[in-house]
Amino acid sequence: MLDIATGEAIWLAIALLAGGAVTGLLAGVFGVGGGAVAVPILYELFRILGVPEDARMPLCIGTSLAIIIPTSIRSFQAHRHRGAVDMSILKVWAVPVVLGVVAGSVIARYAPADLFKAVFIVVAGFSAIKLLFARDSWRLGLDMPGRPLMLTYGGVIGILSSLMGIGGGQLSSLFMTFYSRPIHQAVATSSGLGVIISIPGTIGYIIAGWHVAAQYPSVAALQPPLALGYVSLVGFVLFSITSVITAPMGAALAHKLDKKRLERAFGVFLVLICLRFTVSLVH
């Protein structure tokens, strides 16, 4: 059993359920898997539970990828039902994205903990800049690039997403809007990437972290049945309960609310998370 007080365990469970609700809502609104929300919440949770620093960040990322599975499926179904998903882009990206996720999982087996934080800071920071300061004139082209460049982008999205614990929605939405695709189409299409990334990513992190239970036998949060490799089953279950419920709500809101205000709010949140992980790196 975990060596924490009953009251603390209750608050942790409430935090996970609340985090899942926010994660699902953001998954629908922004077409993201919610990893940018899940990872920092899980990081604080696993810190309280005494998970060692070198295992904490990969455990957050692997758990986040598992959480993204039901969230992204529900979000994708909701957006596809509205006819907003560009399936031709997903078909081009499917193979290179999966290969990138596999490569990221291999890196996760051997990389130091600080690498995951650095990737999170860089990618989330760049996304925040786009959300807070981008103008309509920020364009790389008027149409999507050719197949070779699309395949390259797909591989990069897969690697970065698997090292950051996200469903790829932030990166692909960023990419598509830079090539003049409407934001609603970018959001809807990006929701499909979460499915492609999260399933192989979760399997990869289970394998990558298979050694960690034996390495830290006294840390209950890393032992089966509470965890499999770098995937916390407790975090997955509690997050999934509420995220699956709120993901369709977010998809509905995406077509009704002021996107600019929502994007600015999410951008501020990403800045705060970047600062949190930067402080962690420094200390």
C-alpha cells in the first residue's frame, strides 16, 4: 500500500479526477490529447508519492500517453462526426508519426530525466508564443507542402510527442495553421493524431520502463498492479473517468466559443508550466 494518509489520498484522487475533466475539455476544444495539462499535474502527484526524480518525468509522460487513448478517441469521433477532419493528412502522417513514436520510446529507455523537461519547455514554450502573439500573417505557405516534407514533419511530431507526453495536437495544429489551414479544421484533424500517437506510445513506455519496478522495489507507485513500466494505472484510471466525459463537451465548445480568448488562456497556462519545469531543471 502507498505510505500516504487517507485524507491526502482523497485529495490526490480529487486532483486526478479534476485534472482529467480539464484534460478532456482541452482535448476537445484545442484538438490536443491533453498531455500539456496531464503531465504537470502528474508530476506533482508523483513527487508527493515519492517517485525518484530520474523515473518521475518518464512515468508522467507514459501515463499521459495512456490517458490520451480514450480522450483522443472520443475527441476524434466528435470532430469527425461534424465532418471537420481532413483524413488525407492523417493518412500521410500515420506511418512516419508511428515510427517517430517508436524512436521516442527507445530514447525514453536511456535518456536522462532532464531531457524530457527540456523538450517539454521548448515545445510548450514555442506553442505558447504562437498562442499569445501569432498574427494571421504568420504563414509558411498558402497550401500544405509536398509529400516528402509532410513525411518529415510527421516523424518529428511523433518523436517530440512521445518525449513530451502529448497527443501531437499542439504540434500538428501549429503546423497546419502555418500552412493556411482554418483553425477549426486544424483542431479537428489534429485530434486524430492523438489516437495514432497514444497507443504505440503507451506500449513503448511500458516496455521502456519495465526495469523500473525492480530498480526501486520500495516505491509502491512504481510496482504492479499500480503501474506497468512507465505507465501509472492509478493515474490512467482516474484521469480517464472524467476526461472521456468532458472531451465531447470540449469539441462542442470549440465551434461556439471565442478561439482567441481560449488560445490566450491556454498560452498563459503553458508559460507557467514552462517556468515550473525550468525551476526544476535549475535546482
